[in-house]
Amino acid sequence: MRVLFATSELFPLIKTGGLGDVAFSLPNALVELGVDVRVVVPAYRRVLSNVDQLRVLGWLALADGREVRILSATHPAINFTLLLIDAAPLFDRDGLPYTDDQGHDWADNQIGRASCRERV
């Protein structure tokens, strides 16, 4: 079996609450059962500064014409394949995934929400 998880948080790289813990624990439990697991997470500045063996796998063209890089990386605490979506205008900034350093929502938070609604 092969499983792909997509998450906005992943302990120990980026975490604001319980999602980061589950996004780490569940894939690890599945790996122990012999499942081929990959986890994809945004390449937040904080994530990039805490991973090793960063490698570019390719590029993905988005519907609006922008391109994002797909990266792979390792971390000593992570025993599954780690993939990163590198969209610098959205993720290369200080703060947390959903808010800036002052706790205010990022002005572009709706981009991800709108994209998800269009696909449902």
C-alpha cells in the first residue's frame, strides 16, 4: 500500500496544535506496518531551516501561471518520505502557517481555501 498525506503542519518541523502531532504520528505508525508513506508539507522558512539533504525533484505549473518547486528532504526524526512544496511568495516568511508574527491572518490565506473549494 502507498499513502500520500498532505498537511500544513508536521512535527517537529512546524506545529501550531494537534494537527502537527497527528501528521507526524500517523505516518510513522503506518511505516512501522510496512506502508510506503509520503508526506507533503509547505516549504515554510522554518521548515527549510530544519531539514537536511534538500533536493529539487521538479517543478509544477499552477493554473494561474505560477510555478512551484517540489523538493525532497530528510530530518533525523522522520522515517517517511518528506516532500515540500516551495512557493516562496506564500511560504518564505516569518510567522506561523496561518498568521504573521503579530497573530494576524496572512492576507493570502484565502488562496488555499478558494483552491480547495474549486476542486470539491
